[in-house]
Amino acid sequence: MPLKDVTVIINIKKPSALIGLGTPLILAEKAGEPSFKIYGDIEGVKADFAEDTDPYKAARVAFKQGDTSTAKVAIATYDGTEVTAAEALEQYYNEDWYFVSLATGTVADFIAISDVVEGEGFKIAAHTVDSLEDLTTLSAKKYDRTFVMMHDKLEQYPHLALIGGHGSKPVGSITYKFKKLIGVDPAPYDATTLLGIHALNGFAYVAKNGNYQTSEGTVLSGEYIDVIHGKDWVKVNMEQAISTLFINNDKIAFDDVGIPQIEGEARTILEIAGQQGIIAADDAGQPLYTLTAKDRAQTSAQDRVERHYKGLSFSLELAGAIHEATVYGEMVV
């Protein structure tokens, strides 16, 4: 785990009616020592992986999603004998990426990857399967940090198209339902099959109302991808903001002058989260959150001796998204 002095803990309560966090990581089996590299375009990937290899094909899908395509793709390699994909993921977990996928793998491989992500409690794993049986196996895990798409053409990498085309948009600005994927054919699932997929907290890419679109956007626990993404955005940006405050000042005093400085950094992040659409707004357009900071007199002597301020807390209302609408009308003759 990385060394840090600021930890933000967020629990999602239901109902509650600066860092982007969008880069895909592709885990690829390749002979030799494990490696990690960030690529800015598909030509860079081609220098290291032949065009007929799975990692090249996966990266190409992520990069080819039009004007909103990701600006970078990370690839981590492992040899598959001495080092497994899960071990490579653990080795490079704190590098610059957010969504992780395997270039190719089995359901057992997917579970190994998702177990690592779940254990870390930060970032998201993404997989695609082509059968309800495989989706059922993964769904039973109820992962909070894994989403699974079902598609009849695994070679089109729909999950990487979704991540590559939409994962780098400002966190809070999108839901993962209704999204168009370039280079991915709609799966030929009927309404009954799609209901079965959704019942397992998976989703698909289908033709609906004449449009090609993702049918949902949930992780396997049933939570929405954008909720997890927003939670992580608030956590990492608040940790960074308060850490930077400590670093840029000779001292933040444990008194009623220093404490408001910490509170101010937290409030700035919550205000930005409101502007980005992570936090809901009231009818005046103000973000719906509360932030409470205990003053020095309210803290314990032990905390002051240990120089550990524990008096800052906040709650917020998630903006969420509208995924369905019912409209009522009447006609008069």
C-alpha cells in the first residue's frame, strides 16, 4: 500500500436520494519480465505488440471511440507461469489507471482479477462474457467493483469500448446506460434474455428504439458504475487536496486557525463534485452536502498528543441519473 497521511472513508447510505480516474489498464500475457507502460496512441502499442495479438486488439478498441476516446491506455504484462495476471495487477496497482481488463482470459481469471480489486477497495474491473452461465458465476460474487457485459462477439471488446469512449469523461457527468460503442455490433438478445442479464446485474449492448446503446450500467452488487466512480473521485481528490495543504505549509496548527484550513480544502472538493454532477443540487443550484468540523475544544487530548485530527465529516446526496421515464397524458375529444 502507498504511504499517506490522509485517509478519506466514505460509506454509501441508501437512500440518500481534479483527478480524472479514467485510464484503462489491459493485462496481457507476454514472455519475459513483468512490465507496465502507458501508451498515448495505438501506434505506440504496435511497437510492442503485433497487430494480431489480443492486447493490441483490445487497446485499439479503447482508442477508436471517436472524439471522447481515452487519451492513454496502460498495458501490464505477465508471463503466465512465474507471474499470474492477478499478481501483476497487485504489483502495478498504484500506477496511473482506473479500469482494469484482461486482454483474454477465462471466468476463473476474471474472478482472480476482481478479487484483487475488491480487496483493494479502489478502482473497477471490467469483463465481457458470452453466456448466462458465465455471467451467473460472476454475479454470485456480488462484487462492488466489477461490471460485466454480455455479448455474443467477445473479440469486439465491448467493455473496453465503453471504458475507452466514456470512462475518461468528467466523473459525475455521465451514466453508463444509453452509451454508443464504436466498432461494436449490437448483441441479438431479445427482451427476455435482456431481463435475465439485468437480473444478474450485468448489461449488454443492444438495439433499442432504433438506437444502439448499452442497456444498463451496474456493477455486480447492483450499484451503478457512476456511483462507485464518483465515490472514488471524492476520496482521492480530497486526500490529495489535504495532503497538499500539509506539504505546502510549514505547519497546520491543531487549533481553531489550522482546523478551518483543512475544512476549506474538503469544502472545495465537495463544491467541485457538485459542479461535475456527482452531488445533487437543490432548486437554487447549490450542491446538497453538509460538512462538519469539530473545533479544538471538541477534540480529545489524546488526539492532540498524537497530532491526529479526526473531527472532519461530511454527508452528501448523490445526483444519480434518470434511467427510465413514465409520462402520463390525456386526450380530450
